[in-house]
Amino acid sequence: MRANRAYELLTSLRHVEIVEVDSGEVVLFWDTHPSDTGRLARALRADLAALEAGEFVAKWRRYEA
């Protein structure tokens, strides 16, 4: 299953979350500087569309704060 079907991206000015659609649980979370939030969100959106769910989490878990 594609990651964008399994996970939802939620952003605010100072944080970014990846939430599992089925359970509503936060899978990944980052506190960010406002200037970095948009860049991170764009990169996550691209990978959500391109990767399978397991690949996406494996790739981004290493960058989680």
C-alpha cells in the first residue's frame, strides 16, 4: 500500500506529524523551526506519494527528533 493511503501529514508552524490513518496514532513527529517546516513537509509529501508504507516509515524514522 502506498504511504499516502496509510498515513496523513499534519503540519503547523513549529511541528510536523505523520499520523496513521487507521488508528489515528502519531507515527513520526518533528519539532521544527518555522523556516524549515515547509521544506520538510514538501519532502515528506513527495515520499508519501512515491514509497510504500513500510519503506516510508523506515526511511524517515532515522530522522525523527
